[in-house]
Amino acid sequence: MAETRAYIGRTQRVMLAIGLLPLLAALLSAIGSVPARPPNLAAQVAARMGDSGVTHPLTAVLLNFRGYDTMLEIAVLWLAGLGALALAPGPSAQRGRPHPVLAGLLRVLAPALVMTAGYILWAGGFRPGGAFQAGAVLGAGLVLASLGGVVHLDPARGLQCLLGLGVAVFTGVAVWSWAQTGELLHYPGTTDKWAILAIESMAALSIAFILLTLFDRLTSPSTSLSTSLSSSPPPPPAA
Amino acid sequence: MPDAGFSSAWLAAPIAVPLLAAIGVALLSARLRAGVCALGAVGTAVASFVVLARVAAAGPLRHNLGGWGAPLGIDLFADGLSVLMLAMTAVLGCAISLYASGYFEHARERQSFWPIWFLLWTGLNALFLTADLFNFYVTLELIGISAVALVAMEGGPVALSAAVRYLFMAMLGSLAYMGGVALVYAQTGALDLALLEGRLGEGPLGQAALALLIVGLLAKTALFPLHLWLPPAHSSAPAPVSAALSALVVKASFYILLRTSFGAFSDNALAAVGPILGILGGLAVLWGSLQALTQDRLKLMIAYSTVAQVGYLFLLFPVAMPGAGDAAWQSKAWIAGIFHALSHAAAKGAMFMAAGAILHAVGRDDKNSLRGLGERMPVSVSALAVAGISIMALPPSGGFIAKWMLLVAAVRTGQWWWAPLMIGGGLLAAGYVFRMVKFAFYATPAHAPPLHAVPRRLEYTALVLALIALGLGLASVFPIAVAAIGAPFPENWFTEAL
Amino acid sequence: MTLPLAFDVFLCAMLLGLAARTLFSRTLFQGVMFFVVYGLVMALAWARLNAPDIALAEAALGAGITGALLFSAVRALRDRGDREEES
């Protein structure tokens, strides 16, 4: 078995590191001049917390004050899933029977991961947590489950709907709030808490399946991507 | 500005419509796809032109998303510059959608292309309409990742390695930009461009922030010497994607730089950065043109031409920056830069579309395979030649108006040394366009293989775009008047300049 | 030096050391292994910064899924190397 060496040799890497050190020093000295109490919006966030529908400032910023950023970010994550499907549209490889250790681990870990993800999602309303973290944990659980042969990814329309669910619900809420209040993403009245909860839970679900899709598409030995990558010569140098 | 018939919330329409189209085309059944795509493209264009008409009639618009308002929330903002970019994206977007509807042959390609393309369109419109430094980052990600995915969807080893290189450059650029935004926030506690007015680039922290922002944006705009990723990515993508990348995507990061430098940058920072950007732009014009002159493949030649034409965009910085001389001519240089972005979009879109039609018909795009196409594919060859007129900056094309205004402004502000560079760049452009197009007028080789049938809309979309690039020079009054709306120069300078 | 501070300094030193080992490892496999460990230590650092949710996400993404993807990339490259040696 051939040992896989990096394309960039060690000497080159050391030279690169030495070359980048002055830049790092300049950046660090700039960061050193950040005032001890930098100006920020914490006071304004605190002043408007009562109108946000949640009690944790991070969630208030991400889902309400700057909810538009988050809507586009979830679209970016969806895009990553779409991109992986576009690169490798074929059926998944049948993975063999899982190793007994993995199967045993899965039996213990899978329910725990689902519970943790659900808790992190709910906790986002009042303490650190939320859709992205919950989706990451759930996604890791799904990847484990797919390695164990419990979950089998089928790139059909059902999967497309799961991947797009988060962004669809977010956009739907945005358009609905527009119709209700005349302002995009201005959750009317006391619906803010429920709007945020709906967005976050659907987004968490989508993020988890996007992560599973990324893993499955890019590692399935049968997909066109991995055959294309492993049969192609290394890229020619730039013109 | 309160108005019974028009709410500022309509600013969100050019973003919401393509996003809904992307969701619809991905989630609905394939039978509805053609309808959703047509509706999405036309709807987005209509929304964009409604915003354009409103801004042209009543001046700049601002909308507080969620009703919060800056600095807590994010604001959408549109002035003349934003709506011109929006209109450019709408015209190119419709043309690309029409072209793509005839280009992809396999169901799998269509399924991959449409949602990602509408997300790219969403990202472009969102970028042109935001007033928030961090929101720019999110839209840049949307644009960058969809662009990489569209390059990679072709699937072959060449396209994949080009896409990976593009991805690395886009990620490094995003990282640098993001670092810059973090430092700006640490220094000022604000992200809204109006609140940052004149504050970027003060002190060592501000300079570090600015350096990161600029390097990140230059990498994404592919300004020399950060252009190496562009030719392989733009030339190996499917034709409608190449058109979108060269016509629109490189303009997005340029727009951020233009928007922030005239406004948010402090005068000192702009005076320090302007000449550097100008010199890099000049080098890009020379280097890109010379490379284009030596290419033997049509699509690579067009891609290197983009490297050169991007360079022209940056010549506006030294000429328009404060203290550069006569104020009226500074504003004229600024408008010239915007006008160049518009006419280059139409011309370059047309060229890549024509090249795609030729590649489809002949199967190859090296210069010898062009022989005889003048009589066998007259529409596509005309599109190439007409678009070439604008790239060479011959009258009456849009490219001519833009470069002529820039040239006169450079001379009038005492920076005559840019003039020979611009003229030289035009001559080189004539060289590389003629060198390629002349093969089309050679006799058809005796044993030339028959051409594959090309859907008519491919050739005619390219021709229409080329004619738009040509006609922009004749219809330049309206865009120039719109560009002056909310421009960062006193109004009277514009009346003088016109 | 108090105990929490000592732990934080230790974490920082670990992170820098692991980053260097990742960059300068002899084989890709080794590099990916160090990268995964780096992700786990990074998760600890997030936990020390009072962000347990980000710590979990870092462990799941940085160490878990990214690690798995990188390992499979190394395997794909190794398989290609094997084929090239056979031919």
C-alpha cells in the first residue's frame, strides 16, 4: 500500500509559514490596538430584548434583529447540499454490515444525540443554543446512523424537500410577515416566539440532512465525483 | 419617504422573488419546472425594474428589515448605482435563463442548474440592495458558493480542478473580508454603511481592517495579480454559467469596493488606496490583453479578456478619488466606471453565449475549428463581432462611451499617463478579437464535419445582448442620469459633467 | 498562576502545537488525525469560553463530519496511488 504524501512538500510548507509570519505579526499588533472596551451594540440589544420574543440575546440577534442575515445563511447551507447533489447525483453505495463495535455504539449514542439536539434547539430561546448547533449534533448522529447502515440516503424528491424545508419555512414566514405588517421579517404582535421556534426547528432538521448529504455524496465510492477525482491526474499548473 | 402607492418594502421584492423561484424549482415536481423558471425570471426582472423606476423618479430608498433599523437591524438601500446594477442583473438574468432553457440537454443538468442559478441571482440582488457590511459577507457567500457549484456541475476533471481552485480563492477572499468586518466592528461598533461614513481606515486598527477588506474583495474580483483562478473557472464552465460569472459575478465584489470606498472610507484612506488600485488595474489591462492575444481557444480568450476588462474598472479609483483634481471630472470618471461595468456585462455575456453555441455546434472551440463559421453560423459570429466592438471600445458602443469618458476625465484631472494605457488596451482588444473572429471568415474546410443542430434561442440571445452592448452607447443619457442619483459627489458636478 | 488560568494556557499551547503538527505532518493520514484531535481540543476551548453549544457543534462538525470527509479523501487518494503503482 502506497503511503499518501501531501502535494506540498514539507520544506515548502515551512517556507510558506515563515513568509506568512510578518503578516500574522501585523495582524496581531492591529488586534492588540482594539480598545479594552470596544464600542458595540450590547446596550441596544438589551434595550430591545423585550420585543424580541426570546430571552437569550444571541438568539434575538440571529433570529429577529438580524434575521435576514440568518435567512440568507440558511440558504447558503441549502446551497451546499444542492451543490453536493449536483456533483454526485447517483445512488448511494450500499455500505456493508457495520462493525459490531459501531453497531453497539450506535444503539447507545443515537438516542442520546437526538435528545441532545432537541434540547439545544429548545434551549436556544433562553440560553446558548439554537438551530445551527442542534442541526450539527443531529447531523453527526445521522452520519453515524448512515455508517451503521440504519439510514440510507436516496437522492430523490423527498430528500430535496427535507434539504429545502428550513429555507422554505424561513422564506414563507418572511413573506407572511410582509403580508401581515408590510415589513419583511417583522413578526406581527406576539407571534414572534412561535415564528422563531418554527423557523429554528425546521432549519435544524434541514441542516442535519444537509450535513448527511454532504457526507454521503462526497464519500460514496459509487458516485461520479469520487471516481472522477480518483481517476483524474493532478491538475495542471496555472497558465 | 412615505408614499401611499409605494412602500419601501418593495426593495425586498428583487431578493424574495428569485429565492422563492429557487425553492419552487427545487421542491416542486419537474413537470412544473419550465413554468416556475419563466415566472421566476420574469418576476425578478419586473421587481428589479419597478425599484429602478421608483428610484429614478423619487431618489434613494431605505427600508428597515423587520422594522428595527440600523444599527440594531439590517437596512436595505437603493440609489442610482444599486438600481443600475440591479437592472444589469435583470437583463443578463433573463438572457441567461432563456439561453439555459435551450442549452442543457440532460434532465440531471437541468435539475442541478436551476435552483443554484436562482440562488446566485438572489445573492446578486441582495448584494446590490444591502447597506450592511456584514450582510455583504453573507451575500458574497451565496454568490461564491453557487458560482463554484455551477462551475463544478460540468463534472469533468478540468472543470472540477478549476472549481476547486476557484473555491479556495473564494474562501480565502471571504475569510479576509470577514476578518476585516470583525475589525471594523471592534473599532466602530457599527456595520451600516451610512453610520460608517468616512470612518473606515483611521488609525492602525482601521488600516488593518481596510487592508483585509480590500484584499478579500480583490481576490473575488480577480484583479491582477489575484486573477489566476479566473480563466480556468470561466472557460471550463457551461456557457450560461460562464456568461453569468464574467458578466455579473466579478462585478459583485467590485460593487462593494466602489460602494464602500466612496463613502465609508476616510479621505486619507481613499487617497492612499486609489493609486494602488489604479496601478493594479493598469497591469491587469496589459497582462490580460496580452494573454488573450496568445490563446488558441475561444473561451479562454474571452476569459482572459475579462481579466483585462476588470482592470479598466479599477482605473476609476485614482481618477475619481478626492484631491485628484477638477471635481466635475472626478464624478465623470466615477460614472464612466459604472457605465463600463454595464456595457462589459452585456458584451461579455454575448461573447460567452456565442462561444457556447459554437462549442455546441462544432464540438470544439479552438481557432481552427472556427473556419467557415461566418457562413455556417452567421448569427453567432455576428454576435461575437458586435460584442467585440464594445470590448474594443469603438463608437458607438457602450464600451466606447465608458472608456472615452474615463480617458477625458483622466486627462482633465491631470493624470494623462492613464490615457496611453487605455488606448493601448483598446488596440490589444482589437487584436485579440480580430485574431479569433478572422478565422470565421476563412473558407469552410473541404472535409469539415457537419454541425450539430443548435437551438435558435442560443444564437439569438447572444445577438440581442451584443446589440444591447452596442446600443448602450446611443442610449447613454438615461443610465448616466440614474447613476447620478445619490452619487457621492455634489449634484451640480453632474450637471457640469453632462 | 491560578488553576483555571493554567488550564487555559495549556489549552492554547495544545492548540498551537496541534496546528503545527497538522501542518507539518509527514503523511496526509497523520495530518488528518491531528486535525481531528485539534477539533476536539478546540471544542474544549469553546466550552471554557462559556459557549457549550458551540463546543458541541465544533465537536460534531470540526472533529466529526469534517474528519470523516477528510479521511475518506485520503482513502480515495491512496486508492488512486495503488492503481497507479499496479499499472
